Amino acid sequence: MESGPAIFAGTACVLFGAALLLWTAARLRLRAPVAHGVSPVASAALSLFFGVAALGGGIWCLGYA
């Protein structure tokens, strides 16, 4: 019973992290702003950090499922 929520949370985090990393990479490749009104370097760095964190957290959840 406990593995069901872990699988759901892990899958959601992995999908979100992967999508955030792909979106950030696409914006950086096009030299478009990642976030409007924020420093380009700071927004790209934070977006990459949270994408990797979500991906890692999702993999960690799936490892315990």
C-alpha cells in the first residue's frame, strides 16, 4: 500500500524535472529569456538547479518504491 504514493510522487517529480530541464535547454539554445524581469544568469541557474533537484528527488522516491 505504501509503494503506490511513492510511485506516483516519483513519477510526477521525474516528469516535472525532465520537462523543466528540456524547457530550460530549449530557451537557452534560442537565447530567449528563461524568466522575464529577472537576471538571465540567475533564472537559468535556478531553473537548472530545481530541474536537477526534482529529477533527483523523483529518482530517489522511485528507488524506495
